[in-house]
Amino acid sequence: MENKKFYITTPIYYPSDKLHIGHTYCTVATDTLARYHRLRGEDVMFLTGTDEHGQKIEDKAREAGVTPKEFVDRIVEGSGGVLDLWKLMNISNDRFIRTTDGYHVQSVQRIFKRMHDNGDIYKGTYKGKYCKPCESFWTESQLADGKCPDCGRAVTDAEEEAYFFRLSKYADRIRDLLENTDFLEPRSRVNEMVKNFIDPGLEDLCVSRTSFSWGIPVDFDPGHVVYVWVDALSNYITALGYENDRYDDYGKGWWPGVNIVGKEIVRFHSIIWPAMLMSLGEPLPKKVFGHGWLLLDGGKMSKSKGNVVDPYILAEKFGVDALRFFLMRTFPFGSDGSFSNELLIQTINTDLANDLGNLVSRTTAMTGKYFGGHLPAGCRDWASPEPWDTDLRNTVAALRDAYERDMESFAPHKALEDVFKVIQRANKYIDENAPWKLSKDMEANGGRLAHVLYTLLEVTRICGVLLTPFMPESMNKLFVQIGASSGCQTWDSAAQWGVLPEGAAVNKGENLFPRVDTAKALEELEAAAEAAREAVVRPNIEIEPQLTEKVDFDTFCKSDFRVVKVKACDAVKKSAKLLRFTLDDGTGVDRQILSGIHQWYEPEDLVGKTLVAIVNLPPRKMMGLESNGMLISAVHTEKGEEALHLLMLDDAIPAGAKLC
Ligand code: MSP
């Protein structure tokens, strides 16, 4: 029989800036769910990617002086970019889509044409409000205090010829989908959508733009580019091969899949996306789950506010798995949560170092110390169980089902709560049995001690299996330490007792989750955050602002700029800065100019160069020498230091030529 197919996606990210811990949260959560389904033995397809079109990207690229494609390439593929971050975070996506990929572009053109041909897209005039950062159109009634209801920023008036999608036609079907099915979760998001968007009446949606060009062209009407959300939402099916030849997985049991998205984009996924699919006659997603935000200082993280947390710094400091775990353990998946370094360190110390770390290290150390790393035959069973044996066994026996219910209802935080209750129970079991006392008389108590340790190893194994989707690397190490081979790591085995062989080789290896020194770590993180803030305030390259005061043309013409050739150049004695230039200025009489640029140039390197000087400044004395004019240079600040470049011209230009 074929395995069950499971298709899960994250939103595709805007590569307009480096990704932060909020983006990481969403992708780690989706990765955890994907790994959970793989653990169950399902065939999983996990998709993520980047959403690369739109005016925001076009503007940013212009500011950076590169093409939009060069701009996004750098953020997606460059060092420290999106791909690097997902690799670091051990994200197990099967596919990565970029909306600039040729096959996607072709599919979107076909999707747009199909909706046009079936009458759902028509031409009209767009009049309304546009939020540039969010790439969202709004009607007057949707604005919050005249501002964008998503980000609170100012909106602009917009009017242009545009194509419209007949969203209004699908209003009743969307209402039914939201209210009468569990298509959208958590339920609270349904109420938000119905109240804010469906009840006031769904209006047709503007789905093309003519005011910028960085988008997918409407192939039957050049000059229009496809609205970025129609382009982006289509990715979930184009990545499977819908309307393209790049992949052949559409219609093969993957779609419909599950779309995991952040709460501010639920509107697009639960209204526009199903309406597009209805128009195309394709199945709707199985589920859209809208998770909450990670907040910092009470607000949403954003690069422009300068309040982002860098996942690279945290992963390097605490380890990738500790960071993954923290994100899933601490914040209920459907709600907002406040990020803080204190909370992160506290979670690592309490759950990982104390509870899980201690259970593993005490159990493996005692198995090594009392039994040389191999428990004796017969340790699996104990004829007259103590009440705490029964209690622990019952707790573990209920674990996998509870965990499964939680994971199936998109509550990974609850699944972890279940696992950690068992881990805490197991630590208590160590104290209840006091193995160190049992070990004093091995002849009398050796059998009981072996059974206690076997029980602890089994509990650790089962918890390890269920923690694998959250901390894959560390659980692999844990399995080596407790001697659990692949057969002891399966989903089925997590519901069975006594799977670990009695004589399995147990080794106390490295400490999986070292304790964090809170004060020291907080200090280091604060220093790193300060450096990052400074980098925002003081970017690597600064140029002086342009003067706003105007000079009239005649005044400007009074400055006499000439081409000069360097005949000789030497350092002025007793001056660290000054160079003395002997220049040919075309008059036949040498001109002497002093310039404070020794820091940037060696005199011998300048002889023979063709430079520019202003020659009608009044003479000036420096270090007892006269300077007649000034050499022209370009200056800027780089990494806080002044940089200077003499203006050098083509040597073919004769000395004395006037610049005008
Ligand atoms: N490009 C669109 C998605 C198109 S999907 C067809 C987009 N991109 S985004 O890069 O701005 O955001 C991607 C995801 O990151 C969104 O789901 C968003 O909610 C999530 N997050 C961004 N900041 C976040 C937090 N601070 N906390 C949690 N998730 C957040 O939207």
C-alpha cells in the first residue's frame, strides 16, 4: 500500500532584508510538523521559498544601486542569506521555490489567463489606497484611522488602469468555508476574517499594476504586472508542477496541502487564495493555520524599527536545537508571545539542562558505573512493581497518544508539555528509587537497580523519539548514548514498552545541553545587540548629505578647476599628513599645492598622475610652505573611518584644460 502523502508549506519570504527570529519561528514550526509526519511514516513534501517581486523590492534594489534580481539573489543565496539560515536551522524542506524561477513565472501567467478567460478577471480602473510596505490595496472603509490596518503606516492614493478579480462573486462560498468547516484555524481567526472582511462585503480585488515593472508581466497585456499576492499564493501549486513542466507532482496526491502562515497574512490565505482556487476549479487547501507573532518589547519585530533578533547569534551561542526547542516550547503556536533572552536562557536551563539533560546524564552515568554500560539479562521486568513503577509506566503509556492529538491539532507546545511531564516524572523516579543506595549492596539489590535503570532508559528512549522532530541532531546523539538503534526510534516503538534490548551498549557521552551562565550570556547578548543597533545607525558607508543652499551659476563659474599633472611629490618634513605637489598646470610655470592626504597616498605613487585642482583660491601657508590651490578628492566614511580618493583623470587630457 502507498504511504499517506502529506504536503506542508511555509509562507514564502520577502527577501527585502535578512530574516529574523520571527521568520525563523514560522519555518522551524513547519519543519517540526513536517518531521513529525515523516516520523509517522508518511511521505512528506515540505515547501518553502522566497517571494521576490513587487514594488518594495524594486525600490530597495534601486537604493542599493543594483538590479532587483541582483538584490534578491544576494539576500536569498548570499552568505548569511535565506538559504544559509535554513541550512543552519536544519530545515528539512524538500523543495525551495523562488517566484523569479522561470517555471513559476510561466505558471502564473497561465493562471492569470485562465481566470481572465473564464470571466473572473476583467479590466477596470483602480481608485483607492495602497500601502507600499505591505503591497496591499485597501478601501477607505478598511483603513484604521486612515492608516494601513496591517502595519499602521501611511497609505497613498492610487488610480490606474488595472485588472480586477471577481472576489465578490465568491463571498458566499468563502463565508461558508470559514464558518462551517475547519478550513481555517485557530477558530479565533475565523471570527476576525468574517467580521472584518466578509460582513462589510467582499469587493473585487485589483490584481495588476502598471506603475512599476518588477513583477510577472501579464502576457496578453504588456505594461501590466500581476499583483504580487496572486503571484505569491500560486507558489503552493506551481511548486508541484501546476501549469508547468518543471515538476510533475500536481494531481498526484500532494495537493491539497496544509498552509502554515503568520496571522497578518491569514486574510490572503483564507479569502483570496481559496477564491483563486475556486475560480480555477482546483481543490482548496486542507487547512490554513494562522500562527501568532513573536513580539519584542510588546511590538512586532521589524528591521525598520531596529528591533529584530538575529537567529544566527542565538544559534551560535546556544546551539541550533536549543533554539528550535525554545521556540516550540515557549509560545503557544496560535497566539502571540513575547521573546526575551531571559526566557530563552531560563527554558534552556530548566527544561534542557536540568530536566532532560539530568535524566540522560544520570541514567547513562549510573549504567556505566554500576554495570559497565550493559544492563544484565532480566532487567526488563520486575515481578513485584512498586507504586512508582506503575505510576511512571502508566504516564509513559499515555504519552504517545496525547502527543499525537496535540501535534494533529497544531499544538506543538502542548506536545512538548506532555513529554516534559514524563521527563519530570522520570527524574522523580530516580529519587524515589535512590539508585546510589541500591548500589551499596549489589548482591541483594543489583537486579532491582538494573530494572530501575532499564526503566529510565526506556522512558528516555520514548521521549527521545517524540522529541526528534523538535531537536533532530541532539536526539541522534541521545540515541547513541542510550544504545537505541534505528528500530528503537520509530513512531510505533514510541507506543511500546520494552523495545530497547536489555544488553544495549550505553555510553555517557558529551553533555547534550550544557547549563548556561545567565549573567554572562545576557551580557554578551546585550553587547551583540548593541553592535547590531550601531550598525543600523552607522551603516558601513556614509556619505555627507547634500547641501540644500543654492549657489547661483555665476558664483559657481568663479571657481577655476583645471587639469594638473604631478611632476613631483614629497612628504613635508615634520608633518604626518601633508604632501607637497609640484604640478604642471599648463601655464609653463610650476604650481605648488600642499595637501593633507599622506594617510591615504604614498608620494611616489602619485608622480605622473593627472588630477584636478581648483587654482584660484588665495595662497595659504602651511608648515612654512605656500599652497596655491587645492586638489579635489572624493570623501566618504567607511566603517566609521574617513576614506579619501583623489580625483584622477585620463592621462590623455592635457594639463591646464578647464573643467566646466
Ligand atoms: N511574502 C509574504 C508571504 C507570501 S505567502 C504566499 C510574506 N513574507 S514575510 O517575509 O513578510 O513573512 C513571512 C512569514 O513570517 C509570515 O508568515 C509572517 O507572519 C512571519 N513573521 C514575520 N515576522 C514574524 C514575527 N515577529 N513572529 C512570527 N512570525 C512572523 O508575508
